[in-house]
Amino acid sequence: MSGKLALVNVLLPGYFQWLGKNKLKFKASSTVTLIQDQGHNILVDTGNEEVEKYLLKALNKQGLKPENIDYLIITHHHPDHVGNKHLFKKAIKTDYLTSYKDEQFLIDFDIINKGKNIITDNISVISTPGHSLDSCSVITKTDKGIIVVAGDLFVKKQEEKNLVIQNKKEYNKNKKKIIKLADYIIPGHGDMFKVKK
């Protein structure tokens, strides 16, 4: 687990499905990703409450329990991405802007000085608003190249359009930025895919 570059494993590929013809209702749960680097177990997003037992089973397959997670990174704070946050009581919870554990918030000068939240030498979190104003992406150096856990900047595939966008200009700018940066992308509601340049 403490190799030179990070290991990335999609624990639960997320899902997103419109219900009915008018596209006003949908069911969704985020992709849940485990990143292991420099002795740390890092989870990105937690899915909705309905997938709790599947998440616990997926962690168990990796030989882990919720208390073994050191960091929980949230790509944005929509309910389908944070539904199981309560399981990870020992983890430092973080996004692009803040880190906290219990009721203590941490000031991270990496964000102020470097424009990113540095988790380890191989993992950092950058702001990628568009889908929501608080959206962020996790940049990870691996043996396969750069893997970006991009939240809902991508729903399932590279070309697919997201219909839930808070700021279209920022969304399009950040989507292009991640495509240029990444070799592989883990989207908000699907499995990892190789980037087409």
C-alpha cells in the first residue's frame, strides 16, 4: 500500500437514471472510489443511504472497515454523494475548501498558497465548479497515469452531457481542463474510462 504511486479502485460504480418522461425525477448514487497512497486509505464520495450495505461489503473485500479510512474527500455536497458520510467518524473529511474532523476545522495553507488541497505527494484536490459551485476533482498520480475522480463534471462518459449544471461557463471550462489533464476519469455516476484526447 505504500508504493511510489497511488492505487485507485472503484468500489461502487455509481448510477443515475431519469424516471418518467418529463425528466423531473431521477434516482442516483455516486461512484465511490478508494485511493491508497503512502499508508493512507482515502475514500472519495460515499453514495446515497440506500447503498450503505454495498459500500460496507466493498470495503470488507479490500480488508477495510470504516474506521480504517483516513480521509474522506467529498466532490460536492449533494445527497447522492454524502449519504454515508456518517460511517467514517475517524476520517478527516475534506473537499476543496475545508478539512474537518469531529467539530474541529483545519486551516490548510496549501489551498491558499498553491491553489489545491494536497492530501499526499500523489493526491491533490482542485476546485472544478460548474455542476455545483462547490464541486472539486481529485487528481491522482498512478502507474497508469493521471486518474481524476471528477464528481459530476462527468456523469458516466466523456461525451455525455450533464443536465444539472449550476454554471455552464465554468462547467465547460473545467470539463476541458480535466480532459487535458487526465489519462483516465472516474465520473460521478459510472465506472472509470480512458480519456479520448
